[in-house]
Amino acid sequence: MKFKDKTVLITGSSRGIGRAIAIAFAQEGANVVVNYVKNKTEGEKVVAEIKKLGAGAIAIQADVSSESDVKRMIKEAAKQFGRIDILVNNAGIVFDVPVLEKTYKQWEQTLKVNLIGAFLCVKYATPYLKKKKGASIVNISSTNGIDSLNPESADYDASKAGMISLTKNLSQALAPHIRVNSIAPGWVKTEINKNLPKKFIKEETERIALKRFAGPEEIAKAVLFLCSDDSSFITGSVLVVDGGYIG
């Protein structure tokens, strides 16, 4: 098992991509800190699944846009397992509203959760990460942060582009003790995306070379690679996982 006895903290891991990442790490022997904002039931379900795999797990409620919540979450995680080896910044929100109809509050909340939240988690987890050889941070960005022409997600795109820039800067600031990389997923088969119009899904699928959306577990595998010794000389990189999408 590649992550036996290591502890990984994954924000926004009660569902979707975050949940898949949590399960994948548990399958490789890691202790997992499952973070949720509101849905305690879903968070506890993920913990139960992880424990069935024989790994340690705890669910912690925290809003990553709140500095006090992040401080508390990090302290609870370290107290529970005595260490933090890996941080995965996965928490994110999006408001699909035409760009000029977006409110200040929507822009503010998107940036606070998606970008500032990632910074806060890194800031307060770093003292623990520095203590562990091979420590790693992975920021879940998006192909929207690289090349997007969708005005409805302008704030989301800006936050994800900012996360990529943050990744590159942190990779220099935290070297050589901590590696920092980013995953940029394309379309992923999650509960949220299942509610998209069928015509839109069909059109977008045709733009993907592999002719399908990714499964959450496929994103999780990419995260595990960037956190493992298999990628020991990779930092400051952005790994695009989009099935060959043509915009």
C-alpha cells in the first residue's frame, strides 16, 4: 500500500470527486480526514466506507472560507492522527449565472471558497506537512482555469485560474520540503453534472476524444499519482485530465 500509515486531509470530500479521492487513499492504506460543510450524514457515510476498508477516518465540519474553521479543522486532524502528510484542496462552488447578472456576493463567495479557502488550508497545514518527508499538496483546479469561453462561469474560471497560479507560487515557496501540484479535470460524471441538459451533455461528449465524461475515480487516480513517490520529481505542475477535450 503506497500510503500506509499516512494521513490525508481532503476538503469537500463528502461527495463527488472529493469522496472518490478519499476512498482511493483509504484503499492504499491512508488515514483520511473527510471534510464537509453542511451534510454531516454524507460525511459520516464516507467515513463508514473508509473504515470498512480497514483505514482510519474522521469527518470534520468546516467551511474553508472561514479562517477560524480551517484552523480548527487542521488542529482536529492533527490531534486525531498525530500527523498530516497530504493536503488535497478539493472544495469548490459555482454559480451558473450570466456574467453581468452575478452579484457581488456570488463573486465573493466563489473566490473565498475556491481560492482563498485553498490558501488558508495550505497556510495552516504547512507546519504539520513540513514535519513529514514526502509531504504533498494537490489543488483541484479545472480546465476552466486554463482555457474557457463560458461567461456564466466567469467567477469560477477566475478562481480556478488563480488556483493554478497559487500552485506554481507555492511550489517555489514550500520547496524542497513539500511538493505542490494541481489537477485540472474536464467534465466528470458527478451528481451535479447529471442534472445538465441532455442535449448539452451530448454536445460536450462529442468534443471529448474519448467520447465520455470521466468517472470521479479516474480523477482520484491522478491525485494519488501526484502524491506518491512515483511523482517525486514533479512540483509546480498542472496535470490536465479531460479525455482529450477540444474546446
